[in-house]
Amino acid sequence: MLMISFPDISFEAGKYIDDFVSFLADNLSALFDFIFFITSRSINGLTDFLMIIPWWLFIIIIFLLGWYFKSLFSGVLYGIFIFLIGTFGLWEEMMITISIILTAVIICLIIGIPLGVAMAFNKWVSMILRPILDAMQTMPSFVYLIPAIFFFGLGNVSAIFATLIYSLPPVIRLTDLAIRGVDKEVVESAHSFGSSRWQTLSKVQLPQALPTIMAGVNQTTMMALAMVVIASMVGASGLGEQVLVSINRIDIALGFEAGISIVFLAIIIDRITNGIAEKVQRRGGNQ
Amino acid sequence: MTVQIQVQNVSKIFGSKPKSAIPLVKKGLSKEEILKKTNHTVGVYNATFDIHKGEVFVIMGLSGSGKSTLIRCFNLLNKPTDGSIFLDGQDITKCSRDELKKVRQEKIAMVFQHFGLFSHRTILANVEYGLEIRNVPKEKRREIAMQNIETVGLKGYEDKYPDELSGGMQQRVGLARALTNDPDILLMDEPFSALDPLIRREMQLELLDIQERLQKTIIFITHDVNEAFRIGDRVAVMKDGHVEQVGTPEEIIASPANDYISEFIKDIDRSKVFQASHIMTKPNALVSIKDGLNVAVKEMRENGISSVFVVDRSRRLQGIVTIDDAIQGIKENKPLSDLIREDITVVTEEEYINDLIPKALESSFPLAVVNEEQKLVGYILRVHVLSGLTADDVSESKEYVY
């Protein structure tokens, strides 16, 4: 008897997860409904708001942002990018994508920054969160699209949920890193004046850590953008949906237009958030 | 002199279970032995000393000697593993969190080696930080902060950011920030070692100036012997976590407790530590102005000297009379008061040898040392000045004949 094939022992881990997810969906539906309501309202509200803005005003705003945070040339370039997306007939899709990303990023910051701070202060939190963050970043995204549908059905909210899982880790990690990286003497000097923990955090550590946290925000935003196509598989509308449609129809033209629009958005968002990070860098503690 | 801080058997040990090494410290094992046995590092080893109110107490040692660890025990940035620190009678090692906050806010402030400034705040916002966290109203704290910015000579810079200032100016901000809390005690952790020598010198003088005016108790850390002896009223020398000797600079130079300290102070510039009062000789021959010339001549003959100081009834210095003048005067029947030479050099008790050297070289008579009331307390010969620079015990240098 050579032990070649694996013995007949089975542990169906997946089944337990399945049961757990069903359990959550059944018993916490009120909570999920609430989250769904809030999230879909914010996305829709944001989209509606962006759609009210006249197209030329929006281009001017992007131009000004680019000018202020980067350079005059960048401002002009970003304005042209946005104009081009409009000429592709993807204006509304772009707005939806922007609102999905914005909503996802805002939720990421609300959850991520406090978690990052908790990690920096408590080694137990850090020990528990670290592997979870690793899993969140390496788990193929399609895997958690399924439970997302379970909880929130097809649509933008599921897309946000999936985007969150993928793009939350950088802001948590970099907040943790940033807080721990604040100059030891600076923190000591805050303590030496008798600051409470909260005062030290809010008046010294967070402001000093801001440049690195902003780098995390930039990363998170870029990762959220990277998820738009995958998120469309659970029904997110916007540019990602157009890419999916083009794949189904083997429509090279539409695929290119939607794809290049995403690239344009990525460039603009990356450069502008980067510019913000650099602006706060000047006064920050740890560069 | 009232004691402000009492340090009693304070030990600070770093490692996973610091308390476990305390019995070994009590047994007297060395730092290396404890490191070998328990893998714990001893930062401060059973330190005991007092710090008086209003003095500049310098803790001196090389890097790794535990001086920065020790100073951080005074405001509990480092909690001592064992022992007590009494601050005005209150044992701060047993303070609750709120009590500690109060002590830090009201009694003790710290200046850091690399300034520890908040780079995201303006100079003004940095300086008023201590008051801000105590919820002092904005107007009030602005006013106090501005006063202190003026004290350190940074008026006009209050809206700048720390990175727009030079190192010396940044440390002034650190000092102003500490002073704004109006603490009784100022902790200074190598505050000037990041500055270049000229600025350092200037800051030392300014610190002494501020100390003179505000009468704070200052605990000052340095690795620089010259700095320690220049500004310290008393100095503690640390090595490997041990406080090896505590004393005034003169005491330490005059009688170093061990070879390490002798070695340490070998390079000290004695001329900047010893003052006139340390090297002067008490006048054994004196002539009062009411005495006659005959008394003067007799005094000089008996003491084998060629000139003698003349004082008035309350020992105030009048001048000097030489033996030649006196003998001439007796022949011509002149009064003593006509023969007094006033071209002598008068120095105060506090003058450093460094400043005495040129005076001693220029003067043809001994230097007269007077106290604050202009009374003659001693004299200094040229040979005193030179022997004061080299001899181990300056009081032994009596082998001159004048």
C-alpha cells in the first residue's frame, strides 16, 4: 500500500462559510438593508449632484484643481481628458464611476483611519488585523463578489462593498505606519506637557502623520478605480459596465473608449490626490 | 537651600520583565552581568541624590551612560522600574494618570535635544501648546506665549514655521515653549548639542541669564565636560547607568571620585572653572591706613615681602605700598597716605582664571581680590594663576617667594 492519493478525509470549510453567510443574510438583514439604504442614497445623491454641474463648469473645476495641485499644463491636460470622455458619449457613465469611487473612498477613510490608529497603538489589534489585511489584498476579488450579492443584491452597493474590501488595506496600513513613524521626540514633547492621549493624537500625531496618510488615500483611490470593471460584474453601472458590455459584444471601439476613459480618470485622480499629499507634506512630520 | 527633587534608589531597566532584574541590581551585580544573566539592559542603576531649588544641576556622561534615561524619569516619560522620585515631597512614581498630567502641566517642562517641535504649527502655536491643552483661553495664552517668545529673542518670528528657522532659533522656540508653562523645573536633554559651537556658547550664556531672572530649577544633560562645568552649579557624572559622583565643578576637579572621572575631566579647561577665590591667598600682612609707615615696613620685613596692601578700617582696599617707597617716606617724614599707589589691578572673587591671565601678566603688583563690598579678601600672584591651571590641588602651591 503506497500512500499516493490523499486519504478520504474531507473538511468542507467552504460549506461553513456558506452557512455563515446565509446566517448573516437571514438574521442581519435589517442591518444590511440599512447599509444598503445609506450607501445607495449617497451614491445616487452624489451622481445627481455631479450631473447638475454643467459640463463646462466641471471641466473648469478639474482644470483649476490640476492647476492648483500640479501645474498649469496639467490643468489644461486634465481638462482635455474630461472633454474627450464627453466626446466618447460617456459623460454620465463617468459621473457614476466618480461617485462610486468617491463613496468607496470616503467609507474607506471613515473605517480605515481609526483602524490604522488602533493598529499603531495596540499590538494586539495589529497582530489580528495584519493577516486579515493580507487576505483582503490577495483573495481574488471574484470570491467576495458572491457574498456581496447575497447581502446587497445586484447593483452599485455590492460594487461598493467589493471595492471596499480591495481598497481598504492601503489606508489602514499607511495610517498605522504614519502614526508609528512620527518622530519619537515630538510625541515625547507632547506627553511632557501633560497632553491626554486624545490631545496627543489629534493635535500632534495625526497632523504629523498626515503626509503619509495622504499617500495611503492616494493608494486607496487608485485601487478603488482598479475595481470598477470587476465591480460591474455585480451590477455597478458606469464606465466599468461599458467595458463589460463591449466584451460581450466584442465591440472594440466601445471597449477602447471606455477603457481609455478609465485611464484618463486614473491619471487625473492619481495626480490630484498626489498633489494634495505633496501640499500637506511641507508641514508634515515624517517625509 | 531647599531640596526640590529627591531621587531615591531609582533604577530603570529595559527588557521584557524589568522587575525581575531588580533583585540583581540590589545585589550589586554589574550591568554586563545582568545583561548576560537576564537579557535586560540597565539604563539607570540605583541612583540617589538631591536637587536643590533654583540650581542648575547638570547630569554629565557619555552616550549610553543612562543620562537621557534618567532625565526622562523626572517627568515619567520613563517610569522608573524601582525607587522613588519626590518632587516637592510628592512621590511622582506613585502618581495616578491625572495627577501625573497635572505635574507635567504645572511643575515640570522639558526641552529636547532635537527640539521636538511640532512642524505643522507656527512658532506661536508651538509655544502656546502647553497652555492650549490646559484649556487656557485663547487671548490669555497668546499673551503669555508672546511674552516668552520675546524672552528668548524671537519676536517677529511668531508666524513662521519651525522649518523656516535655524537650529539655534528652533531651540529658542523649544525653550520658550517650556517656559510658557511657567514650570518650577526645567528639564533639558542635551539641548545645545545639536547646535554649532558659537551658537551653543551664546545659548549657554542666555540660559544662565534666564535662570538668573526666573530662578528655575534646571536639570541639564550634556556629554560635554566643558559645558557641564561652565553652567552647572552642581554636576552629577554618570557611567554605565551609575551616578559616579555628585558635586560642584570645583569639588569634582579638586577630588575626582575615581579614575574614570579623572580621565573624563582631564581635558577640562581649568581656567574656565576655577575662580579667583579658589587660587587666591588670604593676606597675612595688611596695613591699615591709620597705621604709620613703620608698621608697614615691619609687616613687610616680618613676612619677607616687598609690598603690602593698605586697607581702611572696614578692610576696604585703598592701595598698595612698596618697601622702597616706605623707607624713602620714613626718611622724608611723609604720611603713609601719600605713598599709597593706586595702580593695582583689582579683581572680584568670581573672576575665572581665564580672565585673570592677562591681568596678572600686565600688573606689576599682585592682583587684589575683593568681595562684593570692596573688602580685600585675598591676593593672587602670577605664579598662582599658572599653578591654578596645572596643579592637582591648587591650595598646595605655596612654594613662591615674593
